[in-house]
Amino acid sequence: MPRNNRPKNSKRQAEEEELDLERVRSGIARTEVKNGTEFTVQTTAGRSAEETKRWICPYCQVSFGPGISHVVAWESAAGPTQRRHFHNNCWKKFQGRII
């Protein structure tokens, strides 16, 4: 019988830890193409932002702050220095360019 080099409690620890799917999903960058323009898109819950931080959605021009789930997007060619923060539904409707 092969020897098991794992600590005896490692299996129990793995069973006790639950997978936080929201944490896994948020922050994973993906690529989307809208009207021939490639965007890098990342979802965020906005929880880790400074309390005084505010963003203005470029689609609807409404301001929002930390704790609001939203999308951070930028044109892949321009890089993340040109990133913008969109409401989730506004990003779905957005078809323009980020300048």
C-alpha cells in the first residue's frame, strides 16, 4: 500500500472550507467585443474601495459608490489607465467606445 504523506487533518479542512463563488467570479478579467472594439472587462462588488470613492457611469451619468456591484471596463488597446466603471445593466447596453 502506498504511503500517504498528507497531514491527517488536511482532508477535513478541505471539507470544512466552503467555496465562495462570488469571490471566485469577481475580479476575473475577460475579453468582450462590442461593435468591433475589444474590451477587457472585470466585475467587482466594490467592497474593497475607499468609503469616499465615487464613480460616474459613462452610460447613464449616474454617480455610485462602494458596495455597489459594477463592471470595470477598458478598451484592450488603450490599457487599464483608460478604465471606466459601469453599472452592470449599463454595461450590457453600452455599444460605444471609451475615450
